[in-house]
Amino acid sequence: MRPSNESPGRGGTGRRIPRRTRFAAVAAAAVAAVLLAAGCSSSSTSSTSAPASSAPAATSAAASTSAAASTSASAAPTGTVPASDTGITATTIKVGMIADVNNPLVPGLFKDSVNVVNTWAKEVNAAGGLDGHQIQVDFCDGQLNPNATTACVIKACQNDFALVGTSANALVDLSDLDGCKDATGKATGLANLAAFAFVPEVCDPDTYGVGGVGSYCATAKQSPSTYEVPVGDTRYLVAHNPGLHGIWMYDTDDPTFKLTEEPLFQAESNLGIKKDGQGFYPLSGGVPQSALTPFIQQIKASGSTFVYDDTTTQSMVLLRKEAQLQGVNNQVKVWECNSGCYDPAFAQLGGATVNGTYASLNDLPYLSDSKVNPSLNKLITDLGGPGNINNNAVLTYTMALLFQDAVNKVVASGQPLNRASLFNVLNNDETAFTANGIIGATDISHHSQSNCSVLVQLQNGTWTRVDPTTPGTFDCNAANTSTLKMSVS
């Protein structure tokens, strides 16, 4: 259960190292912070399993539908349209990649995401580039620092065609993004294809991702606001565990996280998970295990059978250790974490204590499904194996594929390739994007919540598909998205 790559608690926005006030609080969770990368989604009780390649991304060349397909297979024909704007020459296209890598809290935090973008560029270039243009990746380190991140945006505006795979927790000043001038001097903006984004970035008109909080962004100034949230995993869990009741914990290290996490929790409760105590509890992701004792006491007193921790991976590990210490680990039927927990390191951190934990993904589980998806398999092979990637890096890859797809669509339309035509495609033509089957069909253009997800569970130390069980597929039941109106203060 959780925000997507655009809601911070599940459906697609990825997990994060907190920004602003959270910089201090996160120190205690630094060892696990690299796991906080992905976006989460949901699964369903009546599973309508859709093959991941059933709606391949349309490109100006062949779509990825065969075993031979890869990111390089969708490169556009050479030099077919005029191309002129900042970041474009007769032979190259420069893309900016802002990621938090060098920082005092979690050194190397999103280095895997940077490596993914560089690997994607090499694959595309080896196949002839995009419309004959070789991709150059212009990396800039956000350093978990708002000033450094702003400087990166300014640099990208001056030198790059677009931002691809942005993985920056401190991107809070959006004025330089929105006011970026193109080569003609017009403030066209700079397209930001982000691996994850949170309020306010997620609501910025120049930002695109695989999550969907468009309904919230459109009604954010209304009371109540409208939310579309993923609940497929809840539908599955309620069907297989009748009578669930328990608590949800939301991240307090950034006040904006509550805006998208509480509506998700409420939608899950509406599906039949009864609230124990106050139901939704605030929690900092960097607290020590001793600070979790009151939550476990509430769980014990209520006989709770459901617990969802939407803070940090480290918090989930400590919560379950404290539950074991207090003798309630086996009392709870469903322990659920956000998609940041989907990583072999989670099992290493928690050992047998964290077995049984569920997580919901809106992308293919790379640990089990890479062999059935040619693009994902090639990426992981080129990176040197699954140990060199994580879920946030996979979402970064989907954004690289989105950029590739959008450029190819501009070329196929015969328009000149520039920032304005790129925005035109992103805003109108990316309505069923699948990233070569790595995600279910997603309406990027309208920032909509996808119905497609995969539920996984840690079983005997190995992350295993639960719903649907067939590798390479998603549960895309229309009921996996719930719409509700809610005021969050």
C-alpha cells in the first residue's frame, strides 16, 4: 500500500531521503536509506493479469514486443527532422541527470540511478542514437542540498535539452525549472522526467513520472481535495485475510508527505481494514527502536492484525524487531512496507524477523522478472548484475525510456525537435506508456494513477511474487484505483 511514483506514500513516486527538516532526522536511518527508492502501487483480489508487454511503448520505430527488443531497438531513423534548441547540436543531444550522490548522510545514495542513465545512453548510442543524435549525459550532484540542487537546475537549463531520471530529494525551488528559457529566449520550461517526486515538485507542470497524483494537484487548493490512490494490494490482502484491523504510520520528516499518505490510508480503511486506536500515526523515519515501543503497545493492546509502515526501510526493520521483542510479531497477519523495502538488503538488515513483509510495486520486480523482459534483462546485464541496481534505479530507467519514446514520437510526427515539441508529446501523446513492459500502461500525460501493480512478499529471505504470480505480468484491474475526497491538515 503506498504513493506512486507520484504520491509519496505509494504509487509510483519513489521513496526518499527526507529533505528540509528531515536532513537531521535521517541520520539514524542512513544505513538503509539507499533502499528508499521506489514508488508503490497495489494489487487486486480478482486478478486481471496483464502481460507487461501487452501495451508496449509506441515509438517512431518498432515497439518493444519481441524477445529481441531493447531500449536500443526503438531508436528513431537518422536525421529525419530539424533539431535545434539548447542541448542539441547536429550530432548530439545533451540530457541533464540530477541525483543525490555525494553527501554526508548516505554517500553514494543514488549512484545506481546515475549508472542506469549512462548505461541507457550507451545502448541508444550503440544503435545509432536518437534520430542520428548521440546522447550525452550531463550529471550534476544534488548532494541532498537545496542550494546545490538549484544550481544543478540552472546549469541544466543553460546546457541540456531535458532532465532525465531526476533523483533529487532537495528539489524544492521550481522557479528555475518552470522559467527556463529555450534557445529563442522564450520561457518554455525544462522537462523534468523524474524517477520520484514529492509535493510541490510532483505538481509542477514541467515534471513527469510514473506515479499519478494529478487529481490532487488539480484540486490542491480546494477543500476537500480529490485523490486517486492505488488500492489493489489492499483488495488482495483483505480478500485473503478477512477482518483485518490495525494501524498505519506516515512519515513526518517532511510535512508534505502527509498530504498524499493519509488519503491512501483512508481508502484502504474504506475497503475493510478497521482502524485501531487513532488509526493513522505520525512517525519520523530516523527514530531509534526504543521510540517504537508505544506503537507496538498499541498494536498489542488492540490485538492488531495489520500494520503498514510508510516511513523508511530502517523503521520497518526496527518496528518488526521491537514487535518480536514484545511478542506480537506473529499476532499481526499483514506487515506491509513501501517499495523501498524491495531489496535484498532489507532481508539482510532484518534477518528472519522481517520474513512475511509485503510490498507493492508499480514496476516489474527486477529480482525475479528480469529474464522475461528483454529491456530489463539487458540493462541488468550491462550493469553487471542485480546487485548493481535497486527499485529507484529501475524507475530511473523508465524515465530514460520515456524520454526516448517522446523524442521518437516528435520525430515520427515530422515536427522540429526542440523543447516545445518535446513538451507537446509529453503533455498529449504519452497516455499508455509501458517502458517496454517494465510498468503497466500509464497515462503520463495526464499524471494519472495507473491501475497496474505487483504485490510481493518476503518469504524465507527471498522476495516472491504474490499477486499476480506469473512473471512479467501486472494486476491491472480497474478497481485497483480508488477515488475519494478528503481534507488533510
